[in-house]
Amino acid sequence: MENQFHTELAPVELSTLMRLGIAGAHLVGSAQSSVIGIVIDSREVTPGVMFAAITGHNGHGMQYLQEALERGAVAILTDPVGLEMFEKELAMNLDVPVVVIPDPRAWIGEIANAIYGGAAEKLRLLGVTGTNGKTTTATMIEAALINADRDVAFVGTTGIRIGTQVLDSSRTTPEATTLHSLFAHMLNVHVSDVVMEVSSHGLSEHRVGGMHFEVVGFTNLSQDHLDYHRTMEAYFEAKRQLFRPEHASRGVVCIDSTWGERLATEATIPVSTVSATGKKADWVIDLTSDARSKISGPLGEQAELQLLLPGEFNRANALLAYAMLRSIDVPSPAIVSGLNTVQVAGRLEQVQGSNGAAGIEGFVDYAHTPDAVERVLTAVRELTAGRVIVVLGAGGDRDATKRPLMGQMAARLADHLVVTDDNPRSEDPALIRAAVLAGANTASKKQGASVLEVGDRSLAITTAVKLASAGDVVVILGKGHEQGQDVAGVVTPFDDRVVLGAALLEINAGAL
């Protein structure tokens, strides 16, 4: 993705980077050398760019120096360890300038911003963070801004959208080098506002360095990513970074969780609060007698929504989006009209083929934490008087401690639960299923939900549909919008929506 847009930018001399005030920075080589971009991945180097050879999850970037040089890198950014590797092992005789910084990752956003002409400073940035709801909230903000006649770009889990251009993204929050390159392209095509999902990994790894958000929002915090952060306190601290003056001007915090209540008091920027559960907050939302959502806010402001997305958690997402937009003076009518149109790929997405002759509804959702499973299945219960049949797995190479909790929550709220594979990645799928089943069986013994194990995900979905009758709902959790399944490093095309839709069409035709 990096540097793929070929936006015309003036070359930037390395001397400019040395004037950014980075403590301990020094240059080996010519300060008059110029670069036209910066990338971290050596495979994405193009002629004229700087290669950032820094420490990563799988080693040091200097290991890939030769490839970067062969692809046309004209300068290197690295740390003292990288410089030692450069001088002693790889390129003693190469005449390539090297910028050395004690902690280059902490500064790479500032450096990228300088190289890409300060594009981030010329865009209005809006950021959303939290465990669950980032994608939905950010998509709602995007829709409302478009409705307010703004030229909008979106960066998040479901991809990158720049006008009519849609790009895949492997990360919720891309690397800072990618983001600043994107910002330059966005300016070139006259984007005015950028809505971003900001992940805890992105904050911990300085991926939002060199940019400043006009407003940021917090959805909630629940157990996830403890394989990376280790503790909930560290996970919270990563999120809290976004609510500091160096990152944002103002914030909006949902206080329906204790973590949100805490963030509202600990943020060091001005914040307003929202609640969908009746807590005392600046902005609140309630259901009316005709199932509309009524927003009440400061100075007696009121608005009424008729959302397409069901559930209390989606009302909370909509309220957060509304309050963030009002904080930057987007007109209320434009926000309401935008929010009322929003449907989000893989987020309680009703699948084609639902409610046909067999009278069965099918939904797909990205829920992959205990809290998200609870929120989604509680919302589904609002939609049906029938039974709820759930298909659930858990991802490999991720927080293992949440697996039994996910199984327990699904079994507690479902009538039938089919435990299957998600993205096992490098782990043994059977061991992942066993962990989910351990939690599920604990709950099912107490409440009577039936629990099945079907490893093959396609067969599990078909099995769930066969268990359903007229008036029932089948919910496939975990992968949402994803279009592949990662098993042992091999990604095979797989889309829950396609598989569930096919099964529903078959049962409607009497073929199942």
C-alpha cells in the first residue's frame, strides 16, 4: 500500500529532518540528500524513498537492507543497533546516508509528516477508539459527514475509502508511514475530513504519530488483545494516550463502562460524556414508544433517530457519533439523516436469503470478544421471539484467555451453539475449539443450551441452519466482513455471508 499513489511531492532534504528537534538524532552521510517518501516494509520500497529499518515483531528491519537498496532506497532511518548492523555486517562501503535516532518508531510519524508535506495538518481528523464499536461508530460519522457535503475519507477495519476508491487494509490502523502517504494523496483529491479507527496497537506503536485529531471518541473497553498488552490496565493506558493534548483537541467518552467513567475523569483534554444506559451524562439516548431513538444533549438540544442497526450498543454507537459531530458544529439535521442510513459490512449484517419460505433469519457479525458476543446476542433477542442458533469460534495467535469466556457467553444467550474454527492461524484448531467448548459447556449445563462441535466452518454454518425452524435466527460470529480463513498461514477464500446465504437459499428451496 505504501507510496502507491505517486502523489507529486517536492523532494525533502535530510537536513530538514534533522531540524525536527529529535533528541539524540545524528546523520551519517550527506545532509543534502533528498527523499520523496518513507516506507517500513522493504518490499514496498520504490526509487527515491527512505527505508525505515527499525525493530519489528519479527526482527530488525536492517536485515532487509539489501532488498531495499536494490528497489531504489536512497536513505536509511534506523536506531543505533541498526547502524551497527549497517556498518559492520551489511554495507560498510555503501555511500547511503543514514539518519540515526535512539527510538525511531516514536518519531517516525513526525518524520513521515515532514516528508509528505505536512498533509496531516491540512485535513480535519476524527478518531474513534475502544474495544467494540469502532467500525460502526466511524462508519456512522463518515455517513453523516458525506450527508453534510464534506469530502470524506475512511480508514479502518473494513478498509480504506477515499471517495469512490476502495482499498484493502490488513490493519485497523496502518503504519504511520502509510497514513501520511495516504494523507498526501487525500489532499491531492480534495478530501477535507478523515475518519479513522484508532487501535490500541496503533497507539502503542506510534502509528498515529505526526497527526492531531480535532475530536476523538471512546466506545468501551472489555477483554481483548491481552496477548499483546498483558493486562487490562496496560490496554486501558494505550487507549488513554489518544485523550492527551499531543494527540487531540477534544474528546467524547461513553461512560456506560467503568473504564469509560475513568477515562472521562483522567483525560487531559476537554471531554463530553455520553450514555445509552441512563447514566448522568452530557448526552443521553432513550427508546421512544415507537422504537425510535431520542437524543437529549446540552442546552436542551434534542434529536430523533430511526436507526437501521438494532440493539442498545448500536444506539450507544450512534450517540457517540452524534456527539462527536456536534462538537465540531456539524448541523444536527445532516447528522440525523446520515445516521439513519447506516448499515455496516459484517456488523449485525442481515444475509441475503433470510426470511424466505423457511422463515429463518440469518445475521453475520464480527463479534470476537466476550463483551461483543453478549452485546450482539442481546440485540438479536430483541429481534425475535424464536430461538437463537449461534456459530462461534475463536482466532488463533490471539488472546487465549478470552476463548472460554466467549463460549460461556454464547451458550448462556443461545438456544443452540455450534463451536467451530475461526482463523486458527498457527495454532491447533482442535485446541482452540476445546477452550471455547470448556466455557460453553459450563454455561449450557446450567441453562440447557445445546452445544455441538463442528470443526469445518462451512459445515458448522450449514448445521446451524438445519437446526433452525420458522421464526428462528441464525447468527454467525467472529469473522464478519472478512473474506478469507487463515489456517497454518494459508488464507483460503471464505465469507460467512456467502456460506450462510447459500445455506438459507437451499433450505428455502427445500434442498437442506
